[in-house]
Amino acid sequence: MELQNKVALITGASSGIGRAIAEDLDAVGMNLILTARSQDKLEKVAASLKNAKVFAATITDPDVPQKLVDFAIATFGQLDVVINNAGAMTIGSIEEVDIEAVCQMVRLNVESVYRLAYTALRYFKQNGSGFLINTSSIAGLKTSPTVGAYSGTKHAVEAFTDALRMELAGTGVKVAAIAPGTVDTGLYDHWGQDSKDWVMTGGALQPQDIARGVRTVLEQPDHVLIPRMLIVPTNAGF
């Protein structure tokens, strides 16, 4: 896909991977719709970009996906790419895990991904073009003790993404997943030291590393699709 002047919607765009993706796509001339909960943080990101508009919202609100698609079309006249990136990570032992936090994670990592994907893909399919990228995780391909609930959400994203890819084959609409390993985004700041030491074994990626991967997937010629990109630190052994 030729990216210049195309329009991308990015969720979770106020920090971390989402912000890095926004900066990378801005650099190649894309028009951007940035969404996250914090209006202030979004405006700070947008102020450093050439052509980005913000839509502060809670992505788990069932009405928000359609509002975002409508806003992109009303603002730029089109929507070409959706980066379904917003997510959270809750872990813990059986005895200690916060079940309510886990269920909220499921709503964010799975339900909101499904809602935005289906909403955007209906628009893409009508137009005969478009690209959806869902942010997965290495945890969507394997799991470990105390991380099962989070892994389950990312396994769901992996299965969902590949089923959509097959359903949309031949329509001009592409779907892919980006599966990062450990990324230094602050996601692990609230973890205990032992858990942090374990997840950082082998080092950590930077958000910009994932952004480059996203752009690589998007920039493939029309006859090429990279349906999943796994990006891990070179020395990661898990």
C-alpha cells in the first residue's frame, strides 16, 4: 500500500506503541485519527505531528467504534487503515489476581477489538480496500503461569485476525496481527521485581521497533500480505 495521504485510525495512541506508530506513519505522510482516553495526552501527541486529529473516548464503550469511523470519514473523507492497538495487561496468581481487573482487560483486549474490527471492516469491504492491523503479543502464541488470562485475550486476537484474513481473501481488504515480545512501554512498572526480571530476560524492544514492523506490513505491494509479524528482542529465550 502506498501510504502517503492515506488515513489511519490508531487506538491507544496517547503513549507507548500507539504513539510510536502515529509518529512513524506521520513521517510517511499519512493523515491520522488518534484515540485514547486522555484528551490532554492525545493533544500533546498530535501537536508534534503534521496532520493528526484527536478523538478522546473510552474504546470499550459500544458506541465508540462507529463514532470513530464516522469521525475519520467526516474529517478526511476516507478511512484506509485501522490499527487496533489499545490494550491492558493484568496478571496474578489464582489467589491474588483481581478478577474484576481481569474482566475489564477482556473487555478492552477482546471485546473492543472485535467491535472496532467488525465496524471498520464493513466499511472497508463496501469500498473494496482497507487494512486492519490488530496488536497481539507473543503471549498470544504461548503462555506461562500467572499470565494465562492475558494470554487468553491475545490468543483470541490471533484466532480472530486469521479468520478475518481468510474471510476477506479476494476482497481487496487485508488483515494482519503484530505480535510484540517484551516492549519497554511502562506496561510492567506495577509488576513485582521477580516478574519484571523474568519478562526482561533477554532485553526489551522499544515502541519504535514495533512501529517499524507495522509500517513494513502496510507497505507491502498489493499482492503480498504478511498476516502475522512476531517481533522479539534478539536475546529473548522464551
